Amino acid sequence: MKQKLNIAIFYDGYSTHISAVYEHLSAFHKFSSHHVRYFHACGSIRDFQAKAFDVVVVHYSARVVYPLFSAKITQATCEFRGVKILFLQDEYDLTEKARSFIEKSEIDIVYTCVPANNIVKVYPPSRFPKTRFINVLTAFPGSYTSEWRRPSISERPIHIGYRGTKLPFWYGDLGQEKYQIAVGVTKYAKNRNFVIDIECDNDKRIYGNQWHVFLRNCRCVLGTESGSNVFDEDGSLRDKVNQLIKNNPSISYPDIKTHIFGDAEEPKIMNQISPRIFEAIENGSALILFEGDYSGVVEPDKHYIALKKDFSNIQNVLDKVNDSTLLQRIADRAFEDVISSKKYSFDNWIKSFDRNVSELLSKSGSDYVLKSKHLKVGGDLFPRRRSHARLPKFLQNTWELTPERIRVSCRPHAIKLWSFFDKVV
């Protein structure tokens, strides 16, 4: 199909302080052959005229499983008569709500981060006979790296850098590894003559261009696989964990795992490469990663230094940190194979997205009718860009820890609060 389509993208304009989110959104405008318009979907979808569009895309930043987004987006998507596409991430959170949204909205294509061989486990074909599920990476390398100078490894002042997160216990083993790698490497490296900048506190996080500046100052960057293998279908696991912690604040993660998870954690069902790994590679940093698959993008010894999860080879890994020649070779090879090859580029991926849309519209017997290109389409030409998070951290944390049933009743007040901070930031 050669005719250009009108594509509406619903997204969370408050989440674009995160580079990976903004780059993912911007890729549609930069590389799609169709006409793209963006609609900020927090609380409302302003200026959206369904009759002007051929395709609606619900972006993963507009978390349809959360009350703050779901009502307006669900209504607009259900009423829309055209191609409907959904991008999902963090699919282990409130999985059943995502499935229900797909069914209720009659989504045509779901771009899922679930590895291809596990999609049928999470989204049974018998339940979704008309929906096509396509595996997609959580992120792609940025489109602006050619403008940057990547300092040589020997020029960089920080030997090992990292910004991680101490995730709640309900994210299982993969979630805990983000903190464990920081603690373990710091413990063993502190007696070495290294400059280390490793942090896991939320107030130490770095956003925007400053994040890339930080990476270009690091010889090595730590990393782990992303995701969670604990599927919290309806939020009940989170509530149970919070209740156990409330009753016993000193309870350990192994005890939580024994008492709560049981069969809920299925190893390797959701392991995937993190956007942070792409960002480190494109900035020329050498990677030190826990052993893993990393979506098949990077290989141990070739693209990164593999660290065993029990730290049994940590001394050997730290010896390599002193070898600038080795680090440079690993960093250059990763850049060549992952970035320069354009194998994982936004450009190529958006081309495949355009093909998938055209194929769907070109199917024999399709009910979709192309919209008039003379209608006023509304929306924004570019996604909004935030320089930092929308709310003070204590309010964000409070919202995240609030049980789902309470969030539903508080949604109208939350929207007003979000809007207030939208005006003042």
C-alpha cells in the first residue's frame, strides 16, 4: 500500500524525560513513511478526531493497565474504526488487565517484549485468534550517536559506573539483580585503585543528555538482564508482599520468595536486553554484565565481560578493568556489531512497522477504509519532551505503593495533582 496513512499515537507526555521513551516515540515521526500525530494521553486525549485517522497506536508509555490512563484510552480505542496497534512493556505487571484491554479494544497487532518462543504462554492463541503478536526489543540504539565523540577508554576518568534501582521484592530474581550487581561489585572493587561511581538510590538517577555524558566518562558500565519472571496477574502478589513487609519490616527477599511466589516465577520467560545496554554501547563504554541471554544481541567475551551471579570470577573481571587495550577492543566490537551495523536501528524497525500496517490494511476482505486526507487531524507533530519526572519522588513512590483498589477511587484526584505539577515543572 503506497498511500500515506494518518497515524495517531497515544502516549504519556510525562514520561519523556527518560531518553529511551522519547527516542522510541520520536522514531515514528523520523522514520515512518506515513503521517504521524501525537496525543498526550494522561487523563484525556485532547484534540483527537477518530474520523481523521487510519491507525491508532497505543504506546507503552501510556500504561493501559493503570487507572490514570486506561479509561479514556480504552474508550477512544474501542470506538475507533481502523487499525489498532498496542505496544506493551513490563507485561509481568497486571498481566490480565493487559489481556482484557486487548480483547475489549479488539487490538489488531500487539508489539510485545515477551520473547517469541514464550508469547503463546502469556497470550494463548485460543483467546486471541484475531490478534497478531510481534516480539520487539524494549529499545533500540539512539539515532543521534554519529554526532558524538566517543572518548577512548584510557581518557575516561571513571573505571566502573552504574545507575541501578533497588526494585521491590515482587519483581523476583531479575529485579533484585539490578541491586545485587551494584552491591557486589562495590564490595570487591573498593580495595582496588579504581574510581567508582555506582549508585542505586532514586535521587542519584541521571536523565537526558547528562546520562550520556556520564556514560562517556565511564570505562566500564555494569548491567543485568531486564524484566521480571514473576507475573502478577491482577496486583494481588504486590499486595501480599506489602502486607508481609508491613507485618515484618525486616523480612528478607528469600523469605518473601518462599512465602509468596511459589510457581509464579518461571525462569527465563521474560529475560530481555535493557535499553541501558544499548546506551552504554553507543557511548563507547565497555560492558560488565551478569551472565545471560540479552535477547541474543550481545555475546560474552565478544561484546561484554561476563560476571557470574555468585561473583566467583569477580577478581578476574576486575583484572580486566585495568586492561585498557582489552576494554577498548570489546567496546569497539560491540559498537561495530550492534550500532554501526544498523541491525537494531530505529530506521529498519520502523520500516518493518510500516510493512506490518500495510499488510494488515491490504488483506483480502479488509473492512478498513482509508480516511480523507483533507480532514483536520489535530495532535502534535512531535512528542512532548520533559527534562525531569513529573512529580516529586515521594509522591511517585506513594502512588506506586498504593493498592490497586484504592487507586481506582483516587484516580480523579490524581489527575488533578498530575495536571498541577504539569504546569509548574
